[in-house]
Amino acid sequence: MRIESRQTHCLWALLLCMFFQPVCGRKKAEAPRDTFPDGTAIPAWFKDTTRVDISQLGRQYCLTDFGIRRESGGLCTEALQALIDRAANEGGGTIVIPPGVFCSGALFFRQGTHLHLQRGALLKGSTNIIDYPLMQTRIEGQTCMYFPALVNADSINGFTISGEGTIDGSGEPFWKAFWMRRKWNPSCTNKDEQRPRLLYISNCRNVRIEGVTLQNSPFWTSHYYRSENVKIMGVRISSPRGAPSTDAIDIDACRNVWITGCDISVDDDAVALKGGKGPWADDPAKMPENGANENVLVEDSHFGFCHSCLTCGSESIHNRNILMRRIRVGGAATLLWLKMRTDTPQLYEYITVEDIQGNAGNFLLARPWSQFANLEGRTTPPMSYADHITMRNITLRCNTFFNVGKQDDQYRLSHFTFENLDLEAKNPDFNPDYIDGVSLEKVRVNGTPIPSVRR
């Protein structure tokens, strides 16, 4: 049975109406461009909005049909994992979570299996770290022994999570423990306080995450590593203020990622591009597990409070063809953040941010990032580059327009384009000398046009 959602249809209708409104005083919206920032065509895959139909995914394994009941305070991890394994062994199918609260530790999906959460369904994570068995995984730009997520999928072709239900990480005890540890030891890292993620997808192809709510993750909310053709559609992702490192979407060495129709408010980055860190992070002979992000499209979404709408770093080596457009921003600390890590060679190229409305602390932030930096014996820091960065058709209220630092011995900024901007900024300063090759056209700050620059 194909489950339709009036709520989902209303969300999409609202988003369509929202993003066809004029931006920056134009009389009507421009037709969407069909190219990535480097001029290559956006494939048809990025325009296919066909929804998940679980009736086409094999047998449906509803939890209550197999004796898995809602338990007050109890875990059903073993029973859930056994049902996933059974579905895989019987040729595949969809694990269906019906209305009610089902508590679990780490779950591992297998080839041919999917997850569907009906309206009113709540998959709730255990608050005990021992329910997330220590294993080899990917976290903070490194492959190491750490804890898996609540929901895990590895080496699957054609994995989906769908429905109108919720996956909740029960994050509050983990957040409190982190802040207590940080109070005791201000130098503790994110990994020092043991916390699971909510969703981890690795080495997968043809992934669809659609319609669900992801909330209250103890650590990163959703993490995609070495995966290709990932669609994240109509997903709501949230964590409250004071929930540390709860990035909404972390993209780590992936290709072809489409994020559309989403609503995000988290106490860290909304969309963060990762891929590796360290002084030799870009050397495939030494660090074969690292990689680039390529062809990422983020569009038609709402970002509430967050550290940054789009962040390159802090564990990132190469990002190319990144396009973020038609986003309504409400309370982000930064619109575009280029973290220039002092111990890692980085290349951020062909990144475009366009058709944006709202408010943020920084319009553009590009400065050295040295938190927990380690040159590992290297005598000089590796060079990094940000090249062909475009920001256009944006109306934004912000504290700072151009929060950019110049540090030629560590990184170079080149070929930046600012076009058709209407900004209100408490700090309107702009210094084109910080960039090698800059273009300003139709830029107004606090109602005053900035003279056009082309050099």
C-alpha cells in the first residue's frame, strides 16, 4: 500500500510558493540554472522526485506482526536486528515501524532491506553507550574504532528510509555529559565523550531518505560516507540549543548528493562537507580512506538556527561543484563558512550560493581553523585554496558582510564573485585585496551601492 501524506504535500506546496517569490528586488524569479558551478550539466537524476513506494520494495515486515511490542523502558534491539536479518535472508523487504515508541540500540541494515516509519512511529535510541558496540567506523575525518549510529547501513545498493515517523536519539543525557566533561577539561574533543550518531550510511549507492523526522541526536545527526547518489527529501532535522556537535547533514567523500525540501534547525552546521584531515590527508597512498565531495545540490529548504548553512570543513580536503540555492535562512550564525584548517591541505572550488533570503550572523566567513590542529611533525603547514566561489541573488540581514582573513602562508582565496546582493550589515567592511581575482556587481550594503569591481 502506498502511503500518501497530506502533511508532506502541504510542505512541498509551501516550499514551492516560498521560493518562487522575488529575490533582491527582481520582478520575477529567474529560471533555475541547469548547470553546476563549473558549467557541467546537472544530470536528470537530480530532478527525479519520484517518491518511495514501499509496496515496490518487497515484503513488509511490521514489527507488531512479528511479536515486537512497545515496551516501557525496555529495548527491542535484538528482536529488531533479528527481523532485519530475516528480511535480508528471505530476499529483502521493508521493516515497518507502526505507531508507538520502540527503543533500541544500534541497528545494522543489510542489502535489500529498508526502513519505513508510519505516522506516530518513534524509534528511540538507547541512552546507554554500551548498546552501541565499539567498531571500526568513520568519524571526524578519520577511520578508527568508535561507536556506530542508532541506524546504520553499509555497502548497500538501493537503501531507503521513508514515512512520517520519527527517529529520536535521546540526546539529552549525552549532551549533559559532554558539557560536564568540557567543564572539567576544556581541551576535551568531541570524541572524548562517548556519543553515538543518529544515522550513518557508508559505502552505499542509490540512497533515499524521505519524509521522516530526525531529532535529538547525541552527536552528528546524519553522516554519509563514501556514498553515491544520495537523495534527502522533505526531511525535518532538529536539535535544541545546547546540543553540541549535532550537525544535521555531514557529507564525507560522497558524489551526487541532493538535499531538497528539508527543514533544519540544529546547534551546529546544517550541511557540512567533510572528507579527511591531517597534513597528508590528500595523499591516497597514505590515507586511502579520504576523498572529495563532488556534485552536491542543496535547494528549496528552510534553515533555522545553526552554526552555518553550508560549511566546508573542518575535516575536508576537496569539495567541487557545490550548489546551494533557494534557501530561506532564519538565525544562522553564518551563511557560507570556509574553514581553512591549518594542518590540512584543502581545495574548495566551484561553490555557488544563490537565491537566498533571511538573516545570519556572517554573510561569508573564511578564516584559519586551528581547533585540535596537529602537523604530526610537518615543519610547515600545507597550503589550501578556495577558488571560484560565487554568491549572488541574496537578500540578507547580517552582523558582518565580509568576515575574511588573509593568510598567504596558509591559504589563498581566488576568483570570488558577488552579484546582485542586498545586505543589511552592522559591519559592512569589505576588502577586495584579500582575494586574487574578485568581481562585484550590483551589491548594496545598508542601502548604499558598493562600486563595481572586476579584477
